[in-house]
Amino acid sequence: MDHSDKVQTACLPNQKDTMTTSAQEKAQTAEHALRNHDWHVNNQGEPIEDRITDLVVNLHHLADEENVDWDLILSRDILHHDEESEDR
């Protein structure tokens, strides 16, 4: 599934070198993605935990459709988050 032509880049912040992007800037980027997802699935006003869960579940569905190893994604997530959190 190639949805690159449908990505709404106008709501994304300027992309910077990931080595110099702060955790706060990364959280803001994630917030933009979450708000975009909320709009598409009508989740506005729901608790943040529910909104994030719904986005993650939908990403899991995407990984399944694209034959991506979800466990690999989760292990990379933990590794990258831990490394980036050490930089604080």
C-alpha cells in the first residue's frame, strides 16, 4: 500500500537532522501525527491514552498489511527511545 501521495505534510514541522532534534521536538512531531490520525478516525476529545493506543493499533495493522515484523518494530522503539532519553 503506497499512500505517499496522500500524506498531509503541511501539518508536519520542519524536518531536522534527527541527531539534533530534541525529545520535545520529537514529541511535537508525534503530536502532529496523532492529531492527524484523530481527525481521520474522529477521536478528538478522547483521553490521550486511548488516542495513542488507537494510533499504535492502526500502525500495527499497517505493519501486518506490509508484512513488517511488528516485534522488530517494538524492539527498535525501545532501543531508540532509551538511547534518545539518555541524551536528556
